Amino acid sequence: MNILTLSLMALLVLQLLLICYSDIRHRIISNKLIITIAINTLALAFAKHNTVSIAIPLCALLAGYIIFYFNLIGGGDVKLITVLLLTLTAGQSLDFILYTAIMGGVVMIIGMLINRADIQQRGVPYAVAISIGFLLALFT
């Protein structure tokens, strides 16, 4: 791994921490942060793979829109998943979805134990699960 790849990964981790904080605190994922993450993931994909695959992110965006339409997931979560998929290979993308689903359950259980009323009222801060799932897929 070269210094550019490591720098982009470190920046991405910081961006994901900001997203997680915002989602836990306000249940909002800023479009500005999504745009900066999109730029970073595109750069990271080129640095790691010399290419960017858009087929899987576009399919995820379509599926996410359908899930969002039925009010099962937030729009910011759909956008976050889509931009993070830009940097992953097909195999990593499947791992990402699996890890995110598992971590979503973990985040929900922890949230219910810590503050049940908040989770029942405002929902699960799913950006936390998405971020952890992404990092697990990226680094394993």
C-alpha cells in the first residue's frame, strides 16, 4: 500500500466518524459529507484498483430507493451505502452488505440497552452499522 492509499483511507475513516457522530446525535447525514466521501472513495478506488465499478453502486441505489420509498431506511443511509460501494470490489461489496446487516442488529441491540426510548422514537443510527460494515469489508 502506498502513502496515497493510506492517506485516503485515513481520511475516509475520519469522514465516517463524522457521519456516525451526526447520525447518532441528530439522525441526519449531511449531503456535503456524502459528496466529500464520494470524491474520496472515487480517488481511493483509482488508487487501489486503477478503475471504478459503478454497476453495483447503481443497483444498490435503485434497491435503496425502493427500500427508502417504503420508509424502511433513511435517504442518507442509501446515499452513504452507494458512495462507499464505489471503492469496493464485487466480492467486498457482498461482504459489506453482510457485515452491515449483522452490525445493524448489533447497533440496534446496543441502542435498545442504552436508550430504548430514543431508538423507539427516532430509529437506529444506521450509519454506524454501515461504517463498521464498510471498514470490515475494506480491511478483511
